[in-house]
Amino acid sequence: MHSVHDKYLKINEISIRYRESGNGFPLLLVHGIAGFLEEWEMSIEELSKHYRVIALDLPGHGLSHKPQIAYTLDRLTGFLKDFVTEMKLEQFYLVGHSLGGAVCLNFVIKYPSLVKKLIVVNSAFTKFPTACRFSSFKFLQKINIKVPLWALRAVTRKSFFNKNSMTPDWLNSAYTYINKPGALRTMFSIIHECMSISGLKKDLVVAFQDGLSKIKIPVLIVYGNKDAIVPNENSFMLHKLICNSQIHLVQDCGHELQYEKSHEFCKISIQFLQ
């Protein structure tokens, strides 16, 4: 992976960082809220032996530009459409983690002809923990502080079941990117636009429930049974609503499944895609 360099693409005046590695059928990787493309780093190394793997920082994340906009689910989905258009991807495999899973599901609902197969990993849907829902107040977007390393470590440790899986490189990336100007605002904007105290906003629930039943492409739902961030119930509900779906449990694994159990994640992903 050290030979894979960052690239940048300007989309609607927004500078987007991405990386690509390997040859073959395109495989696009989409991170979750407050995420960054390095979360896929260990998986890219294996997946790029089989596919042309592309990972990106969504707007407001990582080293991509962070405009002061309302980060709605449809806006992130529309951006993803513009990205694949600029990359000239006529059809591809799509993988989304956490919030990225919701973005990818929304993408497939809106642009069904572009995606050949979909994988969602510990995907967000309608069930969210209390702390997340209480972060939906709009005033939180005005917070402009530097997140201390000790505080970030305490919060992000919950993303891993095996705490030793949280490498210094991963923690350093998380610390660097959350403290980029505009990153905290982006995180709270996404939460505010997508949910309220009671959970996912009703208009999104209705749109999803209608759209998910119409998905025709094969979908693989992967979840870690020790996910302390996104309840497993989300994966069960998605499996029930998406007719052409498979569900796969990864034992003793937390929220950062594609990083914590990258070898197992790659193995089941390759089996599904082939």
C-alpha cells in the first residue's frame, strides 16, 4: 500500500482525495461518518489483487474539501454520482461502511443500472445509539475545538472489539482528520440532517422502506456481532427488506470490521463478488 499515492479530483469546485490500486472490474469503497479512506487500507491491499479498487474521502472528510453546506444523505449520494461520472465508471461493484452503507443503498435505489453488486458493512439504517441521536441538535455544528488525543482514543476504542486492532496508524489518521477545519461541523451536520432525537427522520424511513424492496441486484450484508456503534438490528432489518440479499456474521468483531478483520472481510467479499 505504500506505493499507492493520493490523487485529487475537483467535483463542483470541491477537491476530493482518492486512491486507486489494481486492475480489473472497478470496486468503489465508501467510508462512514467522520471516516477516511485509510480505514480501507488493509483491505485494499488484498482486494486490489482482483479488482481496480477505488477509495475516496467524501466531502467534509479526510483530506477532501469541507464546504459549509447541509450534508444531507441525498447530497452525499448525488456527490457520489458525480464522482463516478468524472471517473468514467459505467458499472462497478460498490461497498459502503456504516453511514457509507446508507449512502450506497440510497445510490443503488436512485441509480440501479450503475451498480452490479453491493456490499454493506455494519450499515446504518434506522436504529442508532442514544449518544448519536442526542448529537442531532443544530447548535452543535458551531463547535470549533480541537479534539484531544485521549478523548478520541476513548471514543474510538468502542469501534473495535479487539482493542489491539486499533493500530497507531489508524488512531493517528482519525486524530488528524477530525481536527481538520470543518470536520466536526460535517459530522454534526450529517447527524442533524439524517436523524432526530427519536431516530432516523421519517421521510428517510419512508423513502428507504419503499426503495429497498425494489433493489434487484445481489446485496451482501456483513456485520460484526460485537459492534458497539451501530446495532446489529440494522443489518437484520436490511436483510428482511432487501429480497436479493445475503447476510454474513463476522464473529468477535466490532464496528471497524473491514479494518479489524480485514482478511476475513476480503475473503467473503471476493467470494460474493465472483
